[in-house]
Amino acid sequence: MLQLPKVIGHRGAAAYALENTLDSFREARRRGATWVETDVKLTADGVPILMHDASLKRTMGVDRLVSRTKAADLPKEVPTFEAAIECFRELGLGCNVEIKPCEGREAETARVAVETLRRCWPAALPAPLLSSFKDVSLLAAHEAAPDFDRAILIDALDDDWRRRAEAVGAVGVNTNGKKLTAPRAVEVLRADYLLGVYTIDDGDVARALTGMGVHCVITDAPDLIIAALI
Ligand code: G3P
Ligand code: MG
């Protein structure tokens, strides 16, 4: 069964470095993370790259959509997924790969992401965990690479979470830790799913959540959360 670390660096170590960049992954490693989370989407020419938003504006200051930009025209700080995997190899980092498709490219993004993982993921690293808010992406990932573990992403757990998880063959549920209630945590744990929470940067909150049985805390500040959970 997939073993997740207690702490995963969100977009690398987004509290300290520009999110979803190689610098952010290095910073996460320096601050003690053994895994990072990152967001994968496709460029106009179908290259998988790391970017959270549909637009480059917030993080890169360029007012353009990723879906309309070719890989060669991206700012140099935006890594390709392949370059990121090479960086994980160098640093010995595991990864929660969030499939974050641009609208209309849900299945394609998943297929390209798993094809890249199949080709490039180092055997020496722990197998990655795939996650997505989009069930179409998780289903496409399941079909293309059933051996990669998957987690559903859900902002607030509702009565439908288990149907979603079963439909995509998920082993995990990653949810907004600020909205997680103890009864919902019990429900997930009793059903034998791995339970992850995002994005928790407060040590007391992280301790309360792991006290509820949460397996894994995704955080912008891995050093603080690691220190809080020792
Ligand atoms: O994968 C956990 C978390 O990253 C999901 O939300 O919006 O930060 O990608 P977001
Ligand atoms: Mg994410």
C-alpha cells in the first residue's frame, strides 16, 4: 500500500519560494520535506508543465493563458513536468502530482501526465500519488495507468465523496483541512482511505488534524509543520 509522508510541501515550499518552480522544490527539500505536491497542466502545444492557475499572470506577471502559450514561449522559471521529475530525482523527493487541467483538456492532461511518469519517473523514488478535482482526469489516469495510485480532491467532504472515490478507484481523499470535521474524518478512515489535508500552515491546526487521524498534511511551510508534528 502507498505510504505517504506526514508532511508534503505544497507547490514545493510556496511560503518561501515561487510556487511550482524548481527553486521551490529545492527549498522544500532544504526545509525537510521528503515529498512535494505540484500542479500539472498542458501548454498550447501539449507539453505538460507546472502551473496552478489557468493564466501566467499571478505568478509570472505575464497576462496570458497557459492553454494559448507554447512551451517554448513560457517564462524560463516555469518548469516542464519532465524537468521537475529530474529535479525530484536529484533531490530524492516523492510527489503528489495534481492533475490541474485547463478547461476541456481533462482527459488529455491526465493521459499526458501518466505517459510522462511512465517514461521518466525514477525507479529509486517512491511511486507518485495522482490527484485531481476532476473525475474525468482521474478516470483517464485510471484507464491509462491503473497501477498509479489516485486520490480524489474535494474542498469539503459531502455525502457523495465515497461514490466519487469508488468510481475512480481512488486509494486516498485529499480535502481542505480547514473544512474537515471529525465525523467526516472518521468516515474516510473507517472506509480505509488515506486521508490528506491541504493547505495547512499552522502547527496547532496540523496537530489537531493528525489527532483526528489525518495521514498527511500538505503545507506551504513544511519546516513549520514538520516541527509541529515531531
Ligand atoms: O493538492 C492539494 C491542493 O493543491 C489542492 O488545491 O488549488 O492548491 O491546487 P490547489
Ligand atoms: Mg494543487
